[in-house]
Amino acid sequence: MVQNIHQVFRKPLSGSLFILNGLIICCQKSCINFCDKIVPCICEAMKTNSESDCARLACGLVSDIALHIEKNIGRHLSSLVEGLLNVLTNANHE
């Protein structure tokens, strides 16, 4: 499933982000093994999705990943911070 995650989440929707949330929570620290595949999906949800629930879920996923992979989040920070900044500055996400 993780190998095809980018194809599954080409257009992130709230429901698919809930599934991703469950995957991150279940895998905990081992989610580091597939962060390279899920971080782009989360960033895409924060960058392009005008659905405010989707943007909020994506922001929460950033928190979940950071909680589990701790200091290893550094390699993903530039793209994640850009997505978070987009959500914070976008008037559609109230």
C-alpha cells in the first residue's frame, strides 16, 4: 500500500488523509520508512486543496509525523514549512 501511496493520494481528500493519519499512528516510529512517500502528499494537500478540513488534517499530519520521527523531521522541514505557511496565509482556510 505504501509503495502506491502517491498514486492513491494524487488528489488529497479529507477521507484519504484520515486513512493516512491512521497509518502514521499505527506505524509510529517506523513511519520514518515511508515519509519520503507521504510527505509530498501532505504538502500537496496543504498547497493545492481549498477544502479547509483537508488543509487542517494535513497540518495535523505534520504534527503526527514530527511526534513519531522526532529529530529526523529535519530532512522534510523545508517542504512542510512551505505547506504550513501556505495554509496560514490562504484566506480559504479559515
